[in-house]
Amino acid sequence: MQSFRNKKLYQRRADILKALAHPSRLLMVDVLHQRGELCVCDLEEVVGSDQSTVSKHLSILKQSGIIDLRRDGRNSMYRLARPCVMEFFTCIEQVMKENLKEQRELLAS
């Protein structure tokens, strides 16, 4: 059994979850998963934010290891580095569905 005293492990997990804890970053991860590699300009359009805001979000995702960066001349191209994060999204949506089901049952009673 894994030791529950490994605080560094829990801190790293929390750091990754914090990196995902913004609607724009979740959207970017989803779009990168669906469309593949994209430049900042493409993500600006999708997110509806300016270049500096999108770049800041991308920096947070990159620092956490969720996305990768590739330079292509003057362009910075981003891609999803850890596609397994999409499994986490599936789990979150399952929790949302179960919560909704429980709420409906409560309201019906």
C-alpha cells in the first residue's frame, strides 16, 4: 500500500488539477485533443481571448506537463502531451451525471 505521507505526490497532483481548473484551459485541452496541433492564433479564436491571455493559459498547461510546445519559425505550435487527461474528463462527466440523477430523485420524492 502506498504511503499517505508522500506530501510531494499529493502536491504534484494538486498542481496538475489547478492547471486544469479554468474553463478556458479545459476548452483548450479539449480542442487540442480534437484538432491536434494548433498555434496560439487558432486558440485565441476558439477561446475568444487575446494573445497574452491565451499564452498565459498555455504556459500553465505546459508547466504542468499537459501540453507540449514546438517552435515552427515564428509560430509556437501546441499539442496535447497527455491524451490520458481526456479519461479524467470522462470521469468528471460521469460524476456530473450521477449527481444530476441523485438531485432529480431528491426532487421527485
